[in-house]
Amino acid sequence: MPDTKDIKVREKQEVTTKAELTTPGMVFTPQVDIFETEKELTLLADIPGVTSDKLNIDLRDNILTITGDVAPRAGSGEEDVLIEYETGRFFRQFTLSEVIDQNKIDAKLGDGVLRLTLPKVEKATPRKIAIKAA
């Protein structure tokens, strides 16, 4: 019989920092998957509830910063019965190396997932050297 693994849901993780926050509310670390090919890195970040107008991607001094805000849902005349989905801000930073072509980074947001395509610079792309007969 094949091995089975229990599915475990990873809870949202609140960002812990020694610095004081300047905005009220909770700050979460989005879960991220990173894939690499010869030509690029692809970063997928789970940021449910963040819309493109509440998403900010900033790049300066080789630091890529992703922030996104999720506002609490408030319906008129509704009373909260059970609240399990915590709202607040998503925050994550990455240090980019010289291998990434920072001028060609592409971002797409859909269904609560941010997809960043980070192309590698030409010199970092592996290539095969043709051998000519002498």
C-alpha cells in the first residue's frame, strides 16, 4: 500500500520584527514558491484578498519589496458570527543578485496569487559553445 501523507494547512504567519510598526493592524508573511529555469526565476506569492490597487512592488538597492493590504469585509447590517480570516498587510522582501535583469521584471496578479517573472541577464544564461574544426 502506498504511503499517504496528511494534508496540513499552514496558518498565516505574522511578521515578527524588532522595529516598531508605523501602521496599525497585523502584518503577515505571504507564502512563496520560487522556480528556476536557465533563463529566469519565477516567484509565486499567496496574497489572498489583495487587489492590484492595494499591491505595491518596489525595487531599490537590489531589494525587492512586496506589500499588499487586505481590508476587513464589512457588510451593512451584518453582525460577525465567526471570523477566521484575519485581515491586515502582507509584507515580504528579497535581495536580488546581479544575475537578475532588474529592468525586465514582470508582475501579474490573479486569483490571490502574485506571479513575478525575474529574467536572468544574458551573461548569466548558460549556453553551449560550438566547436569548429580547424
